[in-house]
Amino acid sequence: MSSKKRIEANRRNALGSTGPRTPEGKARSAQNATTHGLSSLNRNPLAAACFLQMEDKDQYLGMLNQYLATYSPQGQHELDLLTEAVFAKFRQQRLWAAEAAQLEVAIAKDEKEFRKTLPNADPRAHLANGIAKSEQILKLYLRYDAQLNRLYRNCLKDLRDLQAQRIAQPAEPEPTPIEPKSETEITPNEPKPQPTPEEVAAEANRRAFQRRININLGRPADWEPPTP
């Protein structure tokens, strides 16, 4: 247990502290309250291990931004579905690039022998030969491609269904208008009803999520959608 002298010394040191001064220190301090990678949508929401060293992570983030602008997800569940769909499409495009590279390798590897058989073979013939030499690996690529395409479509379908359910929820009934009180019924300094802690927390979460969406889409941070 700390002694009284040590506690008092710590308090005096805290009063004299001015906080981080360098840009690096301020940046680290700003992340102290960050609890997960989705706290800001202008940062990559996926772990670094999801990408190959040769891949540009910003390419994925740019694709995600375009989908965000199109689907405008609300809440963590909708955002997770959209993130999964976009990453499935990103992996599918990775597979397409690998397939093209595989054919180029197969063509180059067998080019000399193929030219001995067909000296005047055109590029289409070399491509056909490369496909024949890569038959097994291409079948594997086709299977992976079908799986990723199915995952992509299912995630977007679930997202659209979830958004349709949210939009179709019945609106709250209009409150019954309150008749103005007579002078004899008015209570002086009548306090206004205060929101419950749950209502305050829900509104804070909504504003924080809207702020992240605004920053990600290049809007002013305090922009609010028009009230219907």
C-alpha cells in the first residue's frame, strides 16, 4: 500500500503534468480509448494478417468506402455483413489475379517445347496449351471462385433483408396532444422530464456511429440526416 507521502507526491506531479507534447505522443494518447479496429471507418477494419505483403490494403479500404456510400449500413450487424461481403469480393479478385499469373507461368514454362511442335503457333494456341498444363489448379481456382461469389452474394442479401426489416418497422404512434393547462393548473417551475440513462446512452451511440460514417464519406463530422 502506498504511503501518504507517496500519494501526495503523485498528486503534485499530476498537477504539474501538461500531457503529451509531441505529435506522436498526442496520437498515442488519442488512441487510449480505442477498443477495436472499427472505432473509425477511415482506418482498415481488418487485421494486417488478412492481406499479403504484395497487396495494397488501401485498395480494399477504397472498395469498402464505395460500398459504404452505396448501402449506408446502420449498426454493427449491418456493418459486419458489408465488411464480410467486400472482403469476399477482394479475395475473389485476388484469385482472378492468381489465375492469370498461373497461366502466364504455364505458358512460359512450356513455350520452348511447344514451339518445337508448332513453330507458327499464335498466342491463342499458347494460351490453350497453358490451360491444358494447368487443368488441376484451374479447377481448384474455379471452386474457390464459386465459394467466394456465393459468400459475397449471401452477405449482401442478408444485409438488404436486414435493412428492409429496419425500414419496414412500424413508426411509433403520434403522441396525443396535450391540452394547455389553465392558470390554476400550472405548477410554477415545473421540471421538464429528463431522458433515462438508457436513452442517453442510445443517443450517444447513434451520434458516434453517424460521426464515423460522416468522416468516412467526407461529410462534416456533425452532419445529421434530414428529419423525414
